Amino acid sequence: MAEAFARAHGADVMEVQSAGVSPATMIAPQTKQTLAERNLNIGDHFPKGMDIIRRQPFDLVVNMSGIPVTLPGARIVEWNVPDPIGQKDFVHRSVADQLEGLVMRLILELRNTP
């Protein structure tokens, strides 16, 4: 969800890639539905593991796993966001609200940083 918000609202200040420490095999239908309600289409997205992105340099990494992550040269930002997988629709919507707020704050920070 964070990737979708960042791509939709912050393309002017960031290139976004998303990966997980233990990626799912597919994007949950509830996640797709929650984002579709916000006019965000993630039809071309798919879960990726950290091994794919570790080959690339990053300036900033947002970690929501709760597991320490390091990437040489990258600023690591920790977001404590619950995983909504397997939860009711209202939990997905609540997590989407939280993520959208965090992403928007990060975008504003990046826009205001020289």
C-alpha cells in the first residue's frame, strides 16, 4: 500500500520500489480493494523479496517489518504499521489511512529538503 501511495503522490521527489523480508506469493484481494476505493490501481504490482533490491543503491529505506534492516549508504526510517493481512476490511482501511499519512509526511519532508 505504501508503494501505491508513494507512486501516486510523490513521483516528483522519489523513485519507489517495494520489497519484503518475507514476501507473500500474491497481493491480497483486500489490499487491492482498499486501494481501488482510493482510485489506486496496483494491478501491475507483485510481491518482491529484499534480494532483488539489495543489488541497487538507495538513499532512503522505509522499514515496516519490525526486523532490523541495513542497506549501505541508505537512511533507514522505521514505521510501526500493523500488517492487515487476514484482518477485516476496516483494519485494511485503517492501515491504508495510516500509511497514506506517513507517506504524505515523507513526501513533504523530501520536497522541503534541498
